[in-house]
Amino acid sequence: MFRKYKLGACLPTFGSCADRFCLSGYGKGGRTMEEMLDLASKVEGLDGLELVSNWHVNERNIRYVSKLFKDKGFEICMIVPDLWTQAKWGNGSIASSDAKIRKQAIQEIKKSIDWAAELGCGYVDIWPGQDGYDYPFQADYLDAWKRMRDAIEECAQYNKKVKVLVEYKIKEPRTHCFVSNAAKVILLLQGIKNTGCLLDVGHSLAAGENMAEAASLLAGNRMLSYLHLNDNYRMWDDDLLVCSIHVVEYLELMYWLLKLKYDGWLTLDIFPYREEKVAAARNSFEWIRYLFERIEKIGLDRIEKVIKSSDGNLVSSLIREILGGNPRLNSRR
Amino acid sequence: MFRKYKLGACLPTFGSCADRFCLSGYGKGGRTMEEMLDLASKVEGLDGLELVSNWHVNERNIRYVSKLFKDKGFEICMIVPDLWTQAKWGNGSIASSDAKIRKQAIQEIKKSIDWAAELGCGYVDIWPGQDGYDYPFQADYLDAWKRMRDAIEECAQYNKKVKVLVEYKIKEPRTHCFVSNAAKVILLLQGIKNTGCLLDVGHSLAAGENMAEAASLLAGNRMLSYLHLNDNYRMWDDDLLVCSIHVVEYLELMYWLLKLKYDGWLTLDIFPYREEKVAAARNSFEWIRYLFERIEKIGLDRIEKVIKSSDGNLVSSLIREILGGNPRLNSRR
Amino acid sequence: MFRKYKLGACLPTFGSCADRFCLSGYGKGGRTMEEMLDLASKVEGLDGLELVSNWHVNERNIRYVSKLFKDKGFEICMIVPDLWTQAKWGNGSIASSDAKIRKQAIQEIKKSIDWAAELGCGYVDIWPGQDGYDYPFQADYLDAWKRMRDAIEECAQYNKKVKVLVEYKIKEPRTHCFVSNAAKVILLLQGIKNTGCLLDVGHSLAAGENMAEAASLLAGNRMLSYLHLNDNYRMWDDDLLVCSIHVVEYLELMYWLLKLKYDGWLTLDIFPYREEKVAAARNSFEWIRYLFERIEKIGLDRIEKVIKSSDGNLVSSLIREILGGNPRLNSRR
Amino acid sequence: MFRKYKLGACLPTFGSCADRFCLSGYGKGGRTMEEMLDLASKVEGLDGLELVSNWHVNERNIRYVSKLFKDKGFEICMIVPDLWTQAKWGNGSIASSDAKIRKQAIQEIKKSIDWAAELGCGYVDIWPGQDGYDYPFQADYLDAWKRMRDAIEECAQYNKKVKVLVEYKIKEPRTHCFVSNAAKVILLLQGIKNTGCLLDVGHSLAAGENMAEAASLLAGNRMLSYLHLNDNYRMWDDDLLVCSIHVVEYLELMYWLLKLKYDGWLTLDIFPYREEKVAAARNSFEWIRYLFERIEKIGLDRIEKVIKSSDGNLVSSLIREILGGNPRLNSRR
């Protein structure tokens, strides 16, 4: 089951991870794209990498990038327009009340679409992280929503070969982002062709969602297009190694991905601030392999039967069995 | 502005409030409906009361109830089908995988619709609180969703004079309820005529929503039909007195209700466990009056201007001014 | 390792579990103590049961209770004074500003101590759940703290054969309980002999604690006296079956219990609202067995080495190995 | 009442605020200390500024700094040793398991103490933000605790003229910081002379505390030495403008500061990412003035009476009155 999925990683996984206190990052800083690629090459089974526009790919280097990744044997699985690293996006990008900024944001996305098309990449990921608000009385919710829909529609029509995905997140960098959960993405994209949702597992957890349920809702609306994997403690987007904490929920997610016949990428979006990057990626993929192997061993049918029972006791036994324990209840000490 | 709204309360506000530790309730227990009505009569300005089916209204007492409330001068603003007080609903009502239970649930709702029609009440409130799950691997999310839609559709078509509302909540009594946030209600009800959403302020806070944004999203989809007011600490449905904690968010909500031209009920859904009930209701309404008066004094136009600015500093000054403080920044100590 | 611990359960585990919406409980209601004991007898390996004063044990039935439990082969591992099931405790028990109530609370505790002594039980558990506040401006924090200390001191001196434990919880039934986390218990009990802490895993999770760290802090202050086991989603005391969600944190807790040489009871405090009770207890104990077996297999030394490394990658591999997966990173697909 | 307090601000309030996505900051970057001071000078009533060691003050510039601040009329209210901006602290500072790092951390603190003494500043603020862990099984809680105590003790004895404060925070930059709440600070510092606690309001909210209760607990243990003011949404240290959200809790805090006879600094620790800095500081101080004026108007005695009553209805009326509303309950519409 594991083999059917392509495995990806965001390129910055192999850079230096910074936070607002340690702005130069905890790792070795200043790695070039080539150095990050060299690290990525050490991760067995890695099929593709995500690039951020302007940072990694731009007008001048695109041919070089195309050749570089081909030579290294990597697909480019996603181009992410940069709508969040510059001060000018601070009050919003595609939802900005400033028409000029909004136009620039759309322009950024279209550039990314062009680059994606040229690089043979089928997706761009709009993450409207700066589109939101920090205080009550700071946003016109209806106007913002309309602007986002219009912008996405314009971008989605731009090139049918590149699908426009929207990644939701409940907070950070704003205290409130407009596109905060899976159901809102569906509402936002309804009726706009050539669009879909990027489900980031950590964003789903932080939004108070069960990620398997979120995936089901999206798939039921034909909008589950791409996944970002990581983990956290449900309060914040900690971007921990995959399956660090939510082993049970991760098992359930993987079951549902199989059940929903998801066939897209499984891409790491981790921030290994203090960890060696190659090992962090390897560990994350080993966890994914572990999850699929465990589910395969039990079998989808047995799992489905337990789900249909809705019986908490059968669930408890099942999970213990999946994790290699004894499912029975009557064993003597 | 305050006067344009009808004020309601859930009848159990005037009963004894119990929790899972003190099952007999913290107040004087065993009050009859007549005694609760007598207490309600002491709350100036109260226009209507919500009743729960079977508890307060049933086949045998409906004519009596109708006369009783008319005599006391109260409208009946809502009939709530009982889908959550009996053990049989423990594994779900309209989403239950047991067809028999599901049928009973639909039957309960239809009875409530009949009673609402007879009592001149325009709404029933489906709160599918038991429809959810407690553990991962315990629910078939897609099946459950489909069942809920089918059930609601059947009920909504039953009597066009009574609108079928759905009240969302993220958790309790299940650790996860299926209909958890405003966007999900919209998805659930899309395309089903004669339906709408009941926005409970505390449920919105517990779902990680900003309640003004939730109201806007619902109104933008023509589904903001009814409001429940209370307050909490964002983690749980504490059902505190109105405006106990979230004064700023409440101000913003009231501004948006005016802006969105909401003209429905403002109904208390508080659980004054340890407080005298009449005073708790009065206090809650005084807070609502306070909020509207403050907004009226500043004026919608000035507020709108600040919102359009998206400037956190202007917001800070505005709120301080609304609360009777000095909006200026350059005053000497 | 598993065998060194005595296994307990709160007697109401085998009763009917109610919540504020379904007050009669989701299970078969009205079970007698004898019926609950019969259910408990079906749980292999169960050594003892917790009783609540007045509910289960009282002046009139104590001799009968003593014989009954002896005949069934159960120890009584804890007597819990009832400071939370009656309306009179609604505004507090040992911290109440009403001297009369406070005196009654102390009287209740002393009665429980007497009964514990008579039943050969070494502990009473003070859970001051009603001692707290629901609103800002509702409590004099310093006075309340002093009253609690005085009350506990008086009780702790009453009978040296029965140790007085305090169980902390951050909220419920109050929105804020005074004794909210492990560090506060230590402060509260410092210098008072014959006292200790009851660490409820779910309360620890809801308090934002890592439960292994809480256990360490308590043990480092010689106050880790007793454990309640269950699980939840970190927001509320859901009282789920043991290890339903926090498998990794539970593994860490069990490692630290061994490391800290904890040798007390492992007692279930679960609320299997919708689950068959005997299976819920069995499942919970099987999970505990699973945890200890897994840790034993890896060995404390190897775990300690990883902890000393502070390396997130080594941690990730270790946990995967503990759960039966492949610890290596370089395996081919 | 307001006048009795000295008002401070962290110097970076007037710089450019960055986050992990927009590393160059949302404001104008690269402001010199002199430029930040010029901005600070525009804030009426500002008495002092906090400096971070190495960033703002160091061996070479200390005489210049001393003169500069004197000339501008500012006290230096706090020196913060830099234990969190460099990669070398990534796995901890005073709790690090690496003795060399630990020694360096202590050295940093002592340097800060020297500079504080030279600058006439009475405090250094140890914020052990990097001392914690990100994953389960990544920390030896007992060892870490002991190391922190030893380090703090060594620093506290170094110069009796400079008090060593500890600032707690539950998370960020680690997912779990060791010194996470007020009670833990008290445990950590017990018996170590010349120490105290820095209570950051936002850290208290994020720790699940009510900040007035935290202040009382600290003051009751003679450890409430200094305050940082800001606001957030309880999930994260958003560092919003003072009183943006928690108006009611802020009122309660100010009441208790007066009641507890706190006479230290009220210092802003805000991150006005997208806001003009001078106005953000002014707004925050105007809110503080507002809070004290409102409390003064009602009077401490009336507030105390309500607190003693523990009556939620009296609390509700009181707060409404404090905010300029009608406290009565029987008013007609």
C-alpha cells in the first residue's frame, strides 16, 4: 500500500529552521539550493520536492532549476507562490483591501503557475496565511471572502494544466486566518473548476479537526488533492516529525486515505529546528511506512467492521492489535 | 437598535442546572413548568421561551401549554426535539447507523414540527449532539454525513411553515460532534430548502471561531436564522451569563448583526448552575442592551471606517472609546 | 514490571455513566453496589476498588461493606469523601467562605478517614472540584488558599494511618478549580505531614501538562502517592479508556513510573458512557500491560540513553521500535 | 492609582517585529538603538526600557548606553541575558545537559548582572525559553530541574544589588518549556534568596491561568517582582496590544495588583508586527490608565464586597458598572 504513494518534501526541510527568537535558525544557515538537494538525495524513496517561488525558483534560474532537479532524479511536486515572506503581504495578499496588493498577489500566483507548467509540476499551493486578522473589528469578513474567491477563480482559469490548491490554517502568522478549516475551503472553492485543497495534517489538528474526518469531508466533495504531513500538540503548528504524537489518529488517517482511494503525494512539511535534517525526513518516511504496513497486516475489512460497530471497546482492542499488542480481554496476568 | 430584537430564553434556564457530578442540580430541583414560567415572568422584556419536546410539550399537554403561554404573554420561539436526553440516542440520532433509531429520530423531529405549527412557532432546532464519535476508528464519516442530510431533507419538507434549523457544536456530549462549525452547517444544508442555522455563541467560541466571522459567513450564505447567547472560556460550553468574558468579541458580534440586518431572536442559552435564575436572565439582557447602546453611541459608520482601515491601533482606540475610555493617544498622565 | 503494580478501579466504572444532558445515564441505571461488584469480579487481575463516601459506604453499612469486599477478594484502595455531589458544596467545600460549610466538609473527610481506617484502606482522596470559581472577581484567591491548607492540615493530623491525598484538576465542575496543577498541589501540601498527591492522568493532560513530567515533579517532592488512569483530548476530562489517544505519552509515563520507583496503585477512573463496563476495564488493563511489556522489551537503559541524548531523531526511532516498527532509517522501499 | 506605577517597555517594541515566515520583519527593519530610543521618547509617560544583553548592551558600548539613556531621561528597568537568540542555546541554556553550554549560560547571566549593576538597574530577567523539550522521551525532568536551581542559585548570589527574576512560559520556542507556570516558578526559587518572578500576562493566559490568581499566588509567596503586559487568545503568546481581548481579566488583575500592594514596573512586552510602534505603546498605556481609572471610580471596597459574596450575578452587574453600563436589573426596555 505504501508503494502506491509518491513521497515528497518541502525543500526548506533541508535548510536551517528559524523562529521569531532565533532568526538565524538553529541549524547551519545559508545552505544553497544545491546543498539542500544534496541532503535530499540522501533520503531513500524521496520522489519529489516542493519549491517556493522567488526563494528557489525565479525568472532567471528556471531552466537551471529544471535541469538540476531532473539530474538529481527529483520531480518538482509543488510550486508555492510567495504570499507570506515579505512585509508587503503583512495585511493580506489575495484578500487585501488594497487593490494594488491584491493584483500583485494574483500576479505572483500566475508566475508560479507559469513556472509550474514549465517545470512539469501539476500544482500550485495558495496558502493565504497573511489573509486574516489579529484583532476583532479588523476585518470585513464578507468583502474578504469575496475577494479571495475572485482571485482564486482568476488564477484557476489561467492555465488548466496547473491545478490551484488552497491550504487552510486556523492561525499563524495572523491570530485568525480566514481560510481556517476544511469545510471553509470547500465553501471557498465550490463551483470554481481546476481547484482543490491541500490538507496539512498539523493545520487540521490545530483547527480542532480530526484529520481523518477532514480528509473524508474533502474527498466527499472531490477536493482532497494533496497532503502535507507533520505533527504537533493541537495548539500550534509545531511542524514536528511525522507521527511523533498522534499515532492513533495517523493510523486512522492512513486507513481513510486508502478507503477514499487518495492517490496523490504524501509530502513532508516538517520544521526540524534542532534535528539533523536527513534523519528527520527518513524518520518521517519510516513512520509512514510503519503506518501502512500495520494497516495492511490487519486488513481494511477488519478495520471497516470495527468502524461499522461504533463500539469503543472493539476500537480499543483493534488499535492495540494494530500496534502489536494483544487484542484479547480475558488474558490472565 | 436593541428594541428591534425579540428576546428569548430556554425554559430550563429557570429550572435547576445539573452536571455529571451533581446530578440533582445546584438549584432548587423539581420545578414545574408553571413555576419556571412564573420566574420567567419576572424578567422584564422577555418575549419568548424555548421548549424541549417531551419534557415541556407533548401530545397530551399541548393545548394546555398553548393556553398557558398565551395567558402569560409569552411567545414560544423554538421547539427543540429531544434527540439527546435518553440513552437510546447515545450512539447517534439522525446519523445513527441503526435505521430504526434514525427513523425514531426523524419521527421525533416531525412531532416537534407538528407541535411547533400548532403553537404558532416558526422553528424547530435540530441539535445533533449525540451524532458524532468519542474515539478514532469509531465513525464512518461519509455515511454519517449522508444520513444526516437525508434526515434533514425529509424533515425540512414536512411542513413549510416550520423552518428546520441545525445547531452546531464541536464537542459534548461526544468528544467529537459531526456538525462542528458554521462552515459545516452550510455544507450540510446546501440545497435543502426551508432550513437554516442556529448559531450558539458559546459553541462558536469553543469551535475556535470568532463569532462575528461565523455570523457573517452564515448570513452570506443566507443561513443565519437564530441565535443562542451565553459565554465561556473557549475550551468548553460553560454556558456562562452573556458577556461575562468576551466583551470585545460580543461588541463585534452585535455590530455585525446590525450590519448583516439580522432580525431574528436573541435567545439566552445559559446554565446558571449556582446563580439565582431570574437575576441571571436579567443580567444577560442588560448586557445585550449595554452592547447595543454602546455601538449606537459610536455609530455604525465610524466602526465601519475603522474596520476598513485594518489598523490595529485604530481598533484599540475604538474599543476603548466604545467602553467609555479615552480614545486619544497623546494625553499626559 | 506490570506485576509489581496493584490494579484498581473506581466503583462507578461499573455503574451507569451520566452527563448533564442524559442525566439518567447511558447505561443500565440503578445498579446496586452488589451488582457493580459482580461486574468488577469479571475483570481479571483487578485488585481493589475505590468507594465514594455516603454513596457506597456509610455509618450503617460499613460492616457489611467490609465483609462484602473481603468475600469478593477485593481490597478497598481508596475512600473518596463526597465533597461534590450535593448542591450544598456548589460554592466550595474546604475553601468555602462559609465557615459552616467548611466545617461540614472537614467532617466529611474525617468520617471518610474513619471508614478508611476501619476498612483497612490507607488513603482518602480529597478532590476539591467545587473549590474554585466560574467568573473573574468571584474569588479571594489568598483566603481560599489559606482555608484549604488549614483544612487539609486538620484532616492530615486526624489519623496517621490514613494518608490524605489531594487530586488536582484545572476545571469542571467549576470553570476554574483552585488546585489546578501538580506544582500547585506541592505548594499546597508543603510542610503538612501525612499528605500526598493523586495524579489523574486526564486531569494532567487537561492542565496542559506532560504527565510524565508532572509525575517526576511530584516524585521529586516525595508527593507522588497514587494514580488515576484514563485518557482524553487535552481540552476536557473525557475519561476515555486508558491509552485511547496518548500512546506515546503513556509509554513515557510508564517509563518514568519505573524510573521513579513508583510502587502504588494504578487505578482506572474512566467513564465508559456508551461502552460495556467490564470490557472497558479489561481493555484499559490490557493497555497497561501492553505499555509495560513494550518498555521491558526495549529496556530501561536504552530508553535512558535516548533521553540523555535529547535528540529528536533518536526519540523518533525509539518510539517506532517500541511500537514494533523498524528503528532504522536507511531501509529501501 | 495609575500614577504609582512606573511604566516600561521592551526596547524591541520599537524595532521591526519578525516571525518565522517573514524573517525580515513586517516593519521598517534595521533600526538602530538610537532610532528606537527616539521613537520611545514620543511615548508620554514612559519611564524605562528593557534591554537585551549583547543586542543592545555589551562590553564595548555600556558607557555610551548609560549616558544615552540618561540623556533621554529613561531608566533601564531590566537587563535580559540573551539565552535564546543563538543556535547554541537550541537544546537549552541553564538546564542544558552539556556542562559547557550551562557554564556559558551562567556566564551570560553574570555579565548581565554586571551591566545591570553598572547601569543602575535592579533586575535581570532569566527567561529559560530554550530549556524544555519538543518530544516525549527527550528530557530528564529531574536532572533539568536540579540544574536550573543550581544555576539560578549561583547567579542570585553573584551580586545582591541585582535581583534575579525568572520568567515562566508554557511553550515557544520549545513545545514544552520546563518553567511553565507560576506555581513552578515558586517551587524553583524556594529558598534561593535575591530572586523573584516576572509575570508575563500573555504567558499566564497561555498557561491556562487566570492572571489575577497567578499574581496572588506569587505575591502570597513574596515572589511577584515584575510584570510584562500584553494580550493574546490563550493558545499562544500573540503579544497583542494590552487589553485587546481580556478586558474583564485585566480589570481583575489591576484590582489585585492594588490589593496585593504591588509597586513594581508595568512593562509592555508587545509585538506590534503590523502596527505603528509609538501608537501601539501609547494605546497600551492608555488602556492601563483606563483600567485603573475605572477601578478607582468604583472603589476597592465595593469590589471586595462583591468578591466576598462569590455571587455570579453581583459580579456580572459589577463588571457592567465598571465598564460604564447600568448595574441594575429591573430596568424597563
